[in-house]
Amino acid sequence: MELVSSIISVILFVVFVPGVMFRLPARGSRATILVTHAFLFAVTISAVMSIYWSYRETFGNFGPTCPNGFAPTEDGGCVPTGGPTYVPLKLDEKSE
């Protein structure tokens, strides 16, 4: 797990500890309060991490094109071709 998702998880955990930011239900038993906060934490962490990981995945290592050996698909993904798709230009060769 990377640092940013760990920090997000810790912050959300602290926020959902009963009595730190809020307490739901206000007059409930201890078990009811703990179950409510656990459920809210689970729903919130799932939604936040889903948004975070989908945002993070937009920053690929290969830029707007697919890496060598992969071809673009119509849906924006990359599939392996089984061979190189381009040959990099060597710096010691002279262009004609």
C-alpha cells in the first residue's frame, strides 16, 4: 500500500472513531454506536478509495500511447502484441 492511501485510511479511521467527530446514534447503546460507525467507515473508505484509485490510474507510466510491445484498444486500454511495436532510434546512427 502506498503512503497516500495509508494516510487517507488513517484520517478516515480517526474521523469515524465514535465521539471524535460525531456519535451516531446519539442515545444508542455502545454496540449500536460501534456497529453504526463501523458500517459508515466501511462505506466511506470503499467510496473514497475507489475514487482515489480511479484518479490515480489516469497517470500511467507510458503517457498517452501504449508502451513498446502493446497496441491501443478502442476503449483506451493496451493489449500485448507479442513483439515490438516500434524500434527506438539509436543515438550513434546518423539520420539520412
